[in-house]
Amino acid sequence: MNKVGLLLDQLHRAETRLGAEFRRVAGREAADQEVYYVCRDLARQCDERAAAIRRLGTRYGRSIAAPSGPGPLRTALTELRRRASCLLGRQRISGLLLLRDLRALFLAAQAANVAWIAVGQLAQALKDGEMLTLVNGLHKENLTQIKWIKSKVREASPQALLT
Amino acid sequence: MTRPRSDDDRIADIWGPRTPYAAGERWPVRVDRFVPGLADEDVDRWVPSACVLCSNCCGMDIAVKDGRIAGVRGRAVDRINHGRLGPKGLYGWQANNSPDRLTRPLVRRRGRLVETDWDTAMNLVAERSRRALDRHGRLGLGFYNTGQLFLEEYYTLAVIARAGLGTPHLDGNTRLCTATAEWALVETFGSDGNPGSYTDIDTCDTLLLVGHNVAETQTVLWMRMLDRLRGPDRPRLVVIDPRLTPVAREADVHLAIRPGTNVMILNAILHELIARDRVDHEWVARHTVGFDALADVVRDHPPERAAEVCGVEAADIREAARIIGAGRRLVSTALQGVYQSHQATAAAVQINNINLIRGMIGRPGCTVFQMNGQPTAQNTRETGANGSLTAFLNFQNDEHVESLARHWNVRPIDIPHWWEPTHAMEIFRFCEQGSIRFLWVLCTNPAVSLPELHRIRSILDQKRLFLVVQDAFLTETAELADVVLPAAMWGEKTGTYTNADRTVHLSDKAVEPPGEARADLDILLDYARRMDLRDKDGAPLVKWSTPEEAFGHFAAVSRDRPCDYSGLSYAKLRDRDGISWPCNERFPDGRERLYTDGVFGTGADYCESFGHDLETGAANEPDEYRAHDPAGRAIIKAAHYKPPHEPVDEDYPLQLSTGRTVYHWHTRTKTGRAGQLQDAAPRVWVELNPDDARSLGVAEGDLVRVESRRGIVHGPARLTGIRPGAVFVPFHYGYWDRREAGPRTAANEVTRTEWDPVSKQPIFKVTAVRVVRVAGRRAPAPAPEAGRVPAAGAHTVEGRTP
Ligand code: SF4
């Protein structure tokens, strides 16, 4: 059972990181309204997935600690980043920065994807139908996030690189 | 019953006298006419045309006297209006004769716009285009057009921008009005195009209107509905709208929801329909995919939850669902209350779903109308002058792109199709970033109509951006331009346009444009020549020089596509009044109703798009779509409700939505120059619920300030039947006709920059604001009477209901 817990722990870490990454990018890309709002929504999805993983952990005897919320310093930093980004948003370089952010997001989302695959396989092997349904639903959400990141990369690359 | 009428007053009596009729009967004729001072026999010529002041495109004849437009009359034989005209149609033509028309090109010299000749202006436009191309590449140019050009002009513009310059940055202001209609149709039915016909109003027994104040936005369509509502077998009417609109006053059930909660209320209705088994299971199984997922999602949206979120009674939601579930011929419609709210496409698609699970589509009296705002918005979509590919082709489908390239005689790679064409808000974003350096604005006024105006003005005002504006008047946007090109208006040029039920009209040139003003098509053709745009064999890329030739080229491209014009010609359109596409060998007289066989445009090789995730806008991959090819079945897409991104809070406790009044159009460029219309609604106003007003210490007519995190707008308060917590400001009132400086009056000073992730339509209906009283009543609020309730805010209403 401990191995199940370990795997869930890893998955939890991947989702927490992904959520933090979405939040960071939202802050950095505040001048790009779509990226800003979608990333904030997707960060919230990651939080919810992380919570679901923690509940699953409890079922398998592993208590996973919830990530601590952002302290006041963090919140202030995020706001600062948002303001800086609005100013920077008027520079042409902002397209390149967006691409870099999307790349980081993609890697974090793929790390979660791999972890979801592993957990899904595990659920099958454990013959835990309830877990499997849950994992399939949440994994699909993660895959849609990846699809969104890819959409955004395709859309943003030419303008960022050619102009 | 024909009642010829003369010179009616459509200001006081907006919808005119009733001509009630029963289901299945023909809507009676009533001819409206306004030709001041002239009897019919005094008119030199009557030129057949159609109104271009909303997406109805009512058939009308233009009266010509001494080479000038002297008036209009509705055409009795036209399938759209059976002779009727509303206030805008009846009076709006006077703008053509306005003394302040632009008659010569202008260029900016030492900071000021000065008159010049066409050669100088167009050479400058061409030179600056080439400079942007050389220095910044084809992605350094952008075009932002309108919903009011003709098909031939849009098509030419699409060819120039996409195949000639090779830029994906071409979109229309239709992005602000019909992008969600387009994408809601594409996501569900695989392709754009409203399934039904306006004659479905004649036979329906149930109407569901969501965020669609048709009484003010499409007055003549409302006359048709009202005549049914006054007829012997009145259809039941369910209205979802935060305001007590003239439509809502007629409703059996009016759900006055909180702005921004459309998905919640629609999911609750779907919940009830499914829970009470008002589902046509057999039809659903045969003609749709995705029902189970919908049932899963709406299970979480019972009426009790919706009642709380939307601020309405659960019993009213149930009653609405009961009426919809009992109807045997259901017509559902949507407009800006859905399209300009957050979760726009997700909500619009749920309206499709209501008709789908009831199996009510493709039969007389059974349809859904994803309405258009502007008169020729449909044509921007068909021609690809907005964010789509010409003829509803799919940019992710290589064969589609190849066929388009064959028609244009260019290489597929010359047509930018690496991603969806750039949407308007993104075009302005690229201008802000400095990666677009040349922007051509055709016949629209972003300096008043886009959200967050201080941002838009600062973008348009940049020195590094070369701004070309083509318009009939010196608009607020034109004043910021480097070159201004004077354009001919409707009635001064020939072309076709298509309304919200796919009816195509031909409008012939009736009079000459004033001074040196030119038809938009001629300006574009001139540009193509000066830019020396070539096809892959070195021949001129644009191979036509008249509207009729342009139409023929487009008709050929559209062959075998959903919007098939191949059976249409100018001769046929002159012969017959208003023909619906598709029109081809199979349907030589046009096809009134789509999907009559329950086969939709979703086949992988045929569809316009592989669709999107409704929540994020992530595009589906071609392989993924092909693996689950719906192959002609409609796609039921479900969506969870999400709260708006900018909720109300202590600082900004009210929710602002913007919109139109019956007398005006957009930024009043035309309607503000028609005396009757301008006098009927001369200045901005702020609509408040009487209870909210009381707690703010505001009385009717007091001057108030509406503040958001982005700006401030001023206007006199008007207490109406709007739901508590909501504020409404019409967005028509910019600054062109102001004689002295004063406080800001354009509603978009306070709106925010956010758009729907699928349709990319900006969100004008959900902005957190606060309202502050500035001064006591100076004069009565200048607002029109429509939408008026007694100050007590009760639900009994006097007013202009006929
Ligand atoms: S309903 Fe629309 S098209 Fe018809 S007259 Fe009025 S503005 Fe013109």
C-alpha cells in the first residue's frame, strides 16, 4: 500500500507545481487578458485535482499535506509581477516571454500527465473501479489543459518570432 | 389584408398597428413608408434594396428624387418584413444626405488632417503598407473591418489580406456582435448558418428568447412575434433577461437573472427537461452525440441551485421548463445578453441543446436562431473577412486549404492557415505590443465601440502605428488616423448581403456618392493594383473589377459548401425578392430550412472546424475529431457554470451591462444624423433599479457617475424595471457631436478587456461598478420610453405596448 501512497504523493506534487506554474504565468502575462484569465481558472482546476488526490490518499492510508497558501509577501510579489507585466505588455519582447512561459507550463503539465497515466494503470491493477473513474475524469482535465497550452503555442509563435 | 399606409410615425409608435394572425397563416402585409413631402408619383425612381441597420435586412425600395435619396418604403413582397419598416429603417437613410459627409481623402500633415486627392492618399497607403511588409513582415499589417460592408467587398478584402499580403490579421467588428452566434452554430452543427427560417415564427407554439431584446434590436422581427402573440393561438413565451424589456413584458415567464449567469439558468432548464423526461430519445439517439455527458453535467444544476445563483425563483424556472417541455414547435433565440456575457459560447450552445434534446430542429416552427447583430455580419463569416476561412472552409483541413488556393491560384502555403485567423482583440493587442505597425480600419469606430476606451485610444494614438480609416464620416477613430478615405454608403453602391435567416438581397446603386467619395470595393481594388498583388503565375491576384464579377467569384468558391451561392446571380436576385442559401442545382430557389433530414454539417471532411473545449477554448486536434467522427450527427456539448471573473465586491457592488436603444445603431455614425432618431434618444442615460437608486440617494434624472476599475462615465439616472444590482448604460454615445468638452459619456470607458475563450467575443455585459450621485435633476432623463416602469419598480407596467 505504501507504494500507492508514494505514487499519489508524486502526483500531488506534480499537480501542485502545475497549479503554481499557472498562477505564476497568469501574473506574468496579465497584459494578455486571455492567458491571464484562463491560467487563473486552470490553476484553480489544479487545486481541485490536488484536493481530490489528497482524499484518495486518505483512502489508501497516506496523509498528504495540503500546500500552504501564499503568504503576504507572496501575494505582494504576485501583484507586483502583474503590474510589471502590464507595463512590459507594451514591448515587442512580450511575445517571446509568453512563449517561454508556455514552454514551462507545458513541461509542468506533462509531468502531471505522466503521473496520471501511472496512477490510472495502478487503479486498473488494483481493480479499484471507483478510483479508476475518478482518475480518468481528472486525467482528461489535465489533457485538456495540455491541449490549451498547445493551442496557445501554435497561435503565439509566428507573431512572437517573425515580427 | 393589405393596409397601405403613408408616412407613419415610428418614433412614438415603434412597432405600429398590429396585424394579428394564427399559426400557419401568412403574416399579413403592412407597408410602412417615409418619403417626406413626396407622393409616390412625385418620386423619380424606386430602387430595390434592403435595410442595413440590423441583421433583419428588411426589403425596402429607395425613393430617388433629383439624384438624391428622398425616402424609403417597405417592400410588401419581401419574405422578411412583408412591407414593414422599423424606426431605424424608416429614418436612417437621411444620414446619406448629411452635410458633414466626407467627400475628399484626408492625410495627416504636421499633426492635422488636411484634404488631398485620391492619388496622394492611396500612394501613401501603399507605401506605408510596403514599408511595414519590408520591416516587420506580413504579420506587421492588420485589417479591422465592419458588419456593414457588402459581400463583394468583404470577399475582395479577404483575398487581398489572406492571399495577397498573407496576413492572418483580418477581423471585423462582427467579433463584438456575432462571433458567438457563429461559433455556437459551428460547435453544435459543425458549420455556421442558422438552421431555420423567419417563417418558423409563423408556425411555432412556443418561443424562448434568451438575452435577446428583439423589440429594440430587430423591431420588425418583433412585429412578427407580436402579431402571433396577439393572434388567436398565442404562442407561449419564455424570456430570460436581467431587464424588464418590452419583450419581457409580454412573457408568460420572465426570468430576470443576474447578469453573467446564463449557463446556470439554461442548465437548470435542461435539468428539468431531462428530469421530467421531456426528451425525444429516439431522435436524440439517431441524430446527436454527447447526450449522456450533458445529462451528467446538468444533474449538478437543479432549479434550487440555479435560483440562488441567478437570483430568481425556483418555481419560475420549473414553470419555464414546463412550458418549453410542453411545446410542440419551439423557436429559441439568443443575442447579446448571451453573446457578450462571460461563458458566451458555452451558454449559446446550451440553447442549441434545448432544441436538440426536444428533437425540434429542421421542421417548420422548430428551430434555434443564433441571431446576428449587424446587417451584413453573415457575409463577413461567409467570405472569411472575419476570423474564419472563406466559404466556411476548415483551416485545419489540408484539402480545404488546397481547394481555396486553387480558386485563388496561389500556393496553399501563401494562405496563412497555421492557426485560426487573428481575432480583433488580439489584433489590437499586437498593435499595443508594437508588432503590428500598419492598421486599416474599414467603416467601424473602435475608439467608441471597443472595451476599455482609454486603452484603445492609447493604442490607436501611437506614433509607431500607421492608421488608415475608411468611412463616410469623420468618426472618433478617423480623427486619430494618418489617412482618411471617404467611402460611399448604402444606396450609393451595388452589392449583396445576407440576413440572419440566410436570405440574400441585392441592393442596387440608387444615387452617386457625394464629392469624391468612393465605393469600398473600388478603394480595395485600387489598393490591390497599387500593391501589385499577383497570383502564383504572375497575373493580378484580384481578377474582378465590378461587384457582379466579385459575386461570381465568391459564388464559385462557395460551391458545395454549406453557404452555397453557386445557383445565385444578380439576375436571379433582381428577379426574385430575397433568396436563402444554399442555392444550387439541388435547391435552385434556395433552401428555406437546413437539416430537414437530421443530417448536420459535422462530418470530418465537411465541417468548418473540429471544435473547441468550451471552457478554455483549446482547439480539438484533427486526429482526435476524426477518431470520433460525428459524421452528420449534431454535437451536444455540456458546460459547467462558472462565476464571472470580476465578481461584485464592496468597492464595486453593482453589475453593469451595456447595450442598445431602439433608435440607435452602434456609435450613431448614421442614426445620430437622422433627426427623428437623434431627437428620440439624444443623450446617454444610466438605468437603475428603483430600490438601488433609493439606497444611493438617487432620484429620477439626477446626474450620476458610473465608476469601474477602468474608467468613469456620466449620465442622468433613469429608474426602470432592471433587476436589483444591475445597471444599464447604452453604448452609443461617443464624442463626435459634442460642441464643448464635458464628462465622458461612452459606456465603454468603464468596460473591461476580457473575451470568451471560444468565440473571442468581448464581454460587455458583466462589469463590476459603483454608482455615485453627482448632482440633482437638471432635466428629465433623455431616454426613450421603451423599458420604462413606474418608479415603484412594480411589475405592472404602463408604456408603449401596443
Ligand atoms: S428591423 Fe432592422 S432591417 Fe428592418 S427596418 Fe428595422 S433596422 Fe432595418
